Amino acid sequence: MLEVIKNRRSVRSYKESPVEEEKIKEIIDCARLAPSARNVQPWKFVAVTRRERLQELGEILDTGPFVTGAPLCIAVFCEDTKYFLEDGCSATMNILLAAEALGLGACWIAGDKKPYQEQVSRLLKAPENYRLVSLISLGYPREEAPGKAKKGLEEVFYREEFS
Ligand SMILES: Cc1cc2nc3c(=O)[nH]c(=O)nc-3n(C[C@H](O)[C@H](O)[C@H](O)COP(=O)(O)O)c2cc1C
């Protein structure tokens, strides 16, 4: 688990090979087991694999045009509850870690706060009371993701209080 967490990096370029159905199911199964406030589990997950639809998504998502080249995109929706955003992010993180554990590359694409959320909701026929939290593009990585610079432990870690 620690290795999975430490090795995960956003991957935006994918091989053409599809993601196996069992893997898709396994990833969504991990997503649904995420923690949620008061265990409300307000989420629904839409896995998109149809090429034309991925193409359409790629055209809509200004910060995720690479979805067009992905064999799979999972959209995370949550019912409009008090902690919908935290809950949806919690499930999104499980998706990213499950993907890494299964040898897949993935990238979190913003959903909430983006002007395209309405358009995505319409395209995926989301019910009125569901809000788009995130989209995750997935596939077998085409190449090793360049490691993003991360803040060092000493820069972010305090004991007892800020010092
Ligand atoms: C809330 C959130 C929204 C993000 N939205 C996008 C996005 O729209 N497009 C994108 O390419 N990456 C997006 N990312 C991925 C970040 O750019 C990436 O996690 C960050 O640069 C650190 O790189 P790493 O994931 O490789 O550690 C998002 C990440 C988070 C947490």
C-alpha cells in the first residue's frame, strides 16, 4: 500500500489497449468502499469506454483533452449532500490508488467548480440532484510519468503546533 501511494503519479498518455472489464469493476468496487461523512455514500460512478463519447468528453474538458486518447474515463457524481465534495474526493482517491495497484495510469480531472460540469452532466444523463465531482482518465501508461516536484517532509510537517 505504501509503495502504491508513493509511486502514483498523474498519467495523461495511454496505450490503445482497453482496460479489462474485471479491472474496471475492481476499481469501482474500491471507489464505493471509500469513507464518506456519516457513511452516506452519496456517489455514483459512470465508466465511459465508447470511443465517440470519450472524444466528446475530451472536447468539453478544457483541462482534460487527453481523455480523447484514453480507453476509459470514470466520472464521479455525488448526490447534492452536505459533504458531497469531500465524499466524492475520497472515492476519487480510491480510484487513483486502485488504478496504480492494477498497473494502470490515471489522472484526476477537475469536475466541481468547472464551467463544463453542466455539459458533462447532460452528456452522461446525470439526474438533476447529482453533482459532478471529478473525472478520472485511465489506461495503460504509454510512458513513465515525469515525477512532479513535491514539497519535502520537513517543509510540511510540524509537531504539536506550527513553528
Ligand atoms: C482537485 C484536482 C483537480 C485536478 N484537475 C486536473 C485537470 O483538470 N487536468 C489535469 O491534467 N490534471 C488535474 N489534476 C492533477 C494534478 O495536476 C496533479 O495531481 C498534480 O500536478 C500533481 O501531480 P501528481 O498527480 O503526478 O502527483 C487535478 C488534481 C486534483 C487533486
